[in-house]
Amino acid sequence: MIRSWSVGAVVLAAALPVVFLHLNYQPSFSAGSATIKLSDLAILAVVVAAVAAAARSGLGRLRAGLPIWIAAALFLGWIVLACFYPLASSRAYPWHTHLVTAGEFGLYALLAPAVPLLVRKRDDALLVAGTLVGWSTIATAVGIAQWLGWHGLAGWGRSRRQPSFLGPHDFASLSGMVLGLGLVALLFRLEGRWVRRGAWLAVASGLIGFVIGGASAGIIGLVPATLVAGVVAWRRERLERRTLATVLAATAVASLGVVVLRAGDFDQFFRFLGFSKAPPTNAHIQTYSQRTLLAYIGYRIWIHHPLVGVGFEGSGDPAAFEPELPAAHARFPHVLPLAFPAPQHPYGVQMLYIQVLADLGVVGGVLLVLLFAAGLWAAGRAALRGPPSRALSGTLGLFWLLLVMGLWTAEGLVAGIPLDAVTWLAFGAAAL
């Protein structure tokens, strides 16, 4: 079995556990103004392996993803430009810092073309998928221990959402990714006893981890992703009624589990919106009300800089958000003052789509839409019209892309986090 794996697939599989690990648990060192983490080195190793594979066998395997590569190049190129054009304004803009962040974001983007270059056969795909499932199972075991009351690895306390060793949102991202892997494998009725067992393990581990991670934004992506995967399996004549019931039930349990776990946060948000007569609790920052506040500030930044925004990650700089604070305080007078951004805790917009508009303007927003559209188109074409192996990877790419599109509604454009890896691996699967 080992001899049937390509070297590049082994490098990619070995990098995944490091990539899906919180930076607090990684060794790092400083190189000028940049901090180099172990995950950065792991991705560099993957990139080197991909370049070697391309030099040996050519770039033909990238042809199916050409629309993705063009859209990604345009979006990433605009991000680089957005690290410089704010210098023409009178606002303070730390371009050195933001350029380093842009570089790390671009590094993670190289995972996308690395996937089709390195995963060349079924055994390669099984190695990478098995590594994801195995690492997710370990993460879920840690999350269960934290949910039961273990405070190790910064656990949040009994019966609350937990970070495992990734952070809550990234834990949910990895778990949702693996859950999707298992659901698609079941829908396509993959053959092989160990493959089927791995699919069931992926569903169990992913479902439990998704719930414990407690990312309600993940539901926004998980539900349509499951429905689309089911439609593709039906169109490909792979769908069985019993399998469909199992897949829908797993998705429903995962979604309802998150809602139940986050019931207290939803209750506070409904009070904030005025749907409950009881006033919201102001003893500490409420997650959803703060995200609404930060989104409002990001929206106002965009309105005042509509075409090109304030520069990459500029919405988190005091020079950009401080002018919007008086309006935000007037609009949200009952929100705890600590929830508002300040120089000592800038917070950021914490929603990709609004942050892209605030940072990169309409131009960046259009390029982001084109990027996701290119990925969905490439994955959808493969899923519906490609041969069976392409249909499987295309459906998986569709699932993962829809999942991350939901997850990004509760995360800002942060470089070097596991959600970045899930996103670019999704594009890679779409082009596989």
C-alpha cells in the first residue's frame, strides 16, 4: 500500500495535521517583520512538492481549474495592490504589516493548485482523506473531553462550545469538512469495506465536532451543501432512498445540535433585536450583537470608500474605524462599550463579505464573487458531466465551497488560519 502512494501525496497528507492546529501550539520564529510558523513551513513543503511534480509531469492537471486560477490570481493581485494604494491618502496605513499578512494569505492559496498536482490516483486521494478523518477524530475526542469539563488546551468549560486544539470556529470548519467527506462518500456508494468504514467514521467524527465547535454560521453552508450533493447523486443515478435519509438526518442532527448548544447566544440576540420583552444581558460581550455592530461599522467604512475600500485589512486600523464610532454608538446605544472596537482591541469586521467591501471596495467584492463562482462552476461541471472519479471530486468541491461560504459569514479575512486551508483545499478539490 505504501508503495502505491505518490511522494507528493505523502507530503500533502503529512502537512494537514500541522495546518489544522492552532498557532498557539506551533513553534514559530521571527524573520524581520514576519512570524514564521510551523504551518507556514508545512505549506512551503507542499508547494515545493507541487512544483517538483509540475516539473516532472507538466501542468496539464491544472487545465480543468483554469477559471479558478484566473479568478484567484485577479483577487490575490488586487489584495497586493490594496496594500499600496492607501498610501496615496492621508490616513495612517501600516502597509508593511498588511503586506506580510497578504503574503501569508497567498501562501495558503497555493494549496489549491497543489491538490490536483499532488493527488494523482485513488490511493493518493484515500491517503489524504484518511489523514483528514484521522486528525478530525482526534480533534473531536479532545473536544468531547473539553465539553465534559476538561480545561486543558484552553477548554471553555462543561457543556459549552469548545476549541479542541484549533479554536471553536476552525474546529467546526475542519469537522464540517470531514462530515462533508463522509456524506459524499455515502451518497456515491464508494466500494471497499475500509472505505465505507472510513466514511461512517468521517460522518460520526465530523457531526460531533461540528456540534461541539458550535459555529452557527456553518449551518448556513452545511444545509445547502448537503442538498446540492444529494441532487448531484440523484442526477448521477447514485442515490438510494435509505442513504439519502441517513445523509439528511445527519445534517439535521448537526444543525439542530449547534442551535441547542448556542441557545443562550440566540436568546440574547433575539433580545437585542427586540423580539423579546426581556432586555439583553450586558454583563459581558454578546457574540451576535457584537458581530452585528462590527458589520455595521464595516458597512459604513465601505459606504465612505465604495470603489476601492480603505486597503487590505485597513478596516481594522483605528484610522478607518474610529470615524465611524459615533454613528455606531448612536445606532447601538445598549451594546456594552467593550464590544466596540478600539486601538487596544480592534476586533475587525469579522465577516468576510463586508470586510472585503470595506477593505477592497466594489472591485474586491466583484473579484471575490468571481472566485467563488469559478469554483462552483468548475466543481458543478465535473460533478454533473465528468466521469465518475471527477464527479466525486467535483461534488466534494461543491460541498466544501458551499460550506466555507457559510462559515465566512462569521469570520474576517484572516490569514494563516485553518479556515483558509479548508477554503483553498475546496478549490483544489473542485479542480482535481
